[in-house]
Amino acid sequence: MRVLILEDDHWIADLLKQIVLSLRPSADIVCLGSVAEALADWQQQPSDLVISDWNLPDGEGTRLLKQVRQHNREVPLVMITGRTDRSSVVEVRALGISAFISKPFQASRVAASLEKLLPATTAATPVARAVSDEDFLAYLKKLPDDQLDMPLSKGIRDRLVQSFKGEQLSLRELAEDWRHDPALNARLLSVANSSAYNGAGRPCISLLEALQKLGAATSLNLAMGLALRQSSALDNPLLRKLADGHLEACERLAEKSMALARQCSLDPAPFHCAALLHRMGEFGVLYLAQAWETRGHSLSEEQLVLALGQFSSPFAIAMKARWQLPMALRELIGACYALPNNSVKREAVLMRLAACEQDPTADSKDQARLRRLAGLT
């Protein structure tokens, strides 16, 4: 089964993809962002379901739907639109649209609509086993940056899946439930700071700022996109144990850095976010390890330890760049590990001091120097 999604908003396209995969795990899904690409794709290989936004950068999605209908009157067509007026619906009536998805939409309603339109499930092809454990490291070496991500905590993933029925939550409830999850913090900050949602506005450097920028409906959809991924949470006990250890370290650093920020009358929220994300590389490796196992490959503890040692740092750098995290937040994350010699920013000094005070092997003289720089002596 093949599904074509025409949507220029990467985040909406990913959510739609995850919804389809939650209903038909074996589906082949193609996400494209322009009408020209979609027209070429349809001519090369028709799909069993087409989901299209109405307004695209190079024209209207109706161009694709008209092309589909010229060759096939049976393929279900789904239109994504912010238009709710009767004249717009009448305009495309001749195309035989199977369903309209109005923005902003609820993921649960979209799933219910697509379930009726998707072809019946076919038997899945058995997953091949890995030839050797060495394949995991080779796989990580050639992995493109757009495949990097982090797992959700299992409790939050389970609650999101349960709320797939459409339960409405307030921004405050979302912030309280999600403030301790690195993956959600990173995803929401990335979207809130993207050109599609923030433009030239002031960067968001905390979860609450991101939630306020995006709103409850969009934030919940973004979180749902994470929760519906096949490897969204760590089911392997060893992976979960390692993740819990890293999360505990993040929380300890968050509490220490926030306390120092309050002493200096600074907003503690960015410190909490930076501390939560300073092990993002490790979380990224663990997420990929779970995805590797989920696909049927084997993975030894030795290989996992090697992967964490080799790839945590470069993965963290790649994720910060790809997700375009604000420079102020990146500087705080970097200060968890080292303070540039020319750095005089008080926020970075405080974060470095918090990290040193959490490290039993840290030099006491260096801590004293940092306290002087921060004005805490």
C-alpha cells in the first residue's frame, strides 16, 4: 500500500505520516512539499491514497487532485485546508474529495477518517535479522542527520496514546506534564523557533515560551507525532535503565542550575531546558538502538557502550544544528561541558558552575573562580 502526502509544513506532514503508520504499519509513505514534486511522483507511481494541502508554495494542491482524477476515479482523496466556507467545498466537488481535514485538526479525528479510507491491511513481510552485532555501528556511521531523534519517556508516551481519543488539555497542564521530557522540549522548541511559527520574533528558550507560541492544539499534535512513532519509547530494559540514569543526571543539573539562577535573579526556565537537553546525544543513541532492535536486529551491551562513546557528541551537535535551537540555549548546553576562555556571559558561567558542583571530581579552585565570575562570593 502506498500513500502520497503533499504538505509543505514538515511537522504536519510527519504527524500525518505517523497517523497512517499507526493504522497501517507496513504502508509505504511519500511526503512531498511542492505540487511539482507530487505531480511527478504520481506520474511515476500512483498511490492508493492521496492527502494534499490546499495551498502550497508553488500553487494549489487541487492541481494534483485533478491530475489524479484524470487517471483514476477510485483513489480516495483527502484535502487539508483552512478554508471552511461553502464556496470552497463547492469548488472542488467535481473532484470527489473523500474527506476534508480542517486546520488546526485533532489527530484522533484524522485517524478515524483515514481508517475508513485506507485499504485493508495486508500481511507484513517478516523482518530480517542482523548478520552481526557490528552492523549497528556501521549503520550509525552512515545515518543521515534527519533520522536523529530522542525517545519519549514511557509514561508520557502512554498518556499521549490514551489521549488520542481527543481529550483537551490546557497549556499549563501540558507544561507541567512535559517539562521533564527532553524529546518534547527539543521538538516544541525546534518548531516554535522555525520560520513557519516564529518568523523574526524573539527566540523561545524554554518550554513554556514554546507552548505559548504554538498553542495547545499545535503542541498536542506535535507531541502526538512523537508518540505514534514505532520506537517512540524504550521498551528494552537495558536501554530504559540507561535513559533513566541520564535523565536523573539532567534533573540534578536542572535543580542546581535553577537554584543558582534564582540567586542571581535570572529566569530559571532556560537553565532547566538546557540541563534537560545536555544529554541529547546519549538519548539519540538510545533511541536509534531501540529502533534497531524493533526492526529485528540484535544488539549487545558492548556494542551499545561503544556507540554511546563514539556517537553521543557528534549526534548532539547534529541535532542542535538541524533543529535550529537558539544560540542562547546552545551556549547554555555547551557550558555544561566547558566554558570558552573568552566567555563572560553570566548565564554560561552559572551553568558551568552548576555542572562543576554536580561533579565530585571537579577542581575546587575552578569552582571558586566560577563563583567569583558569577558574583556569588
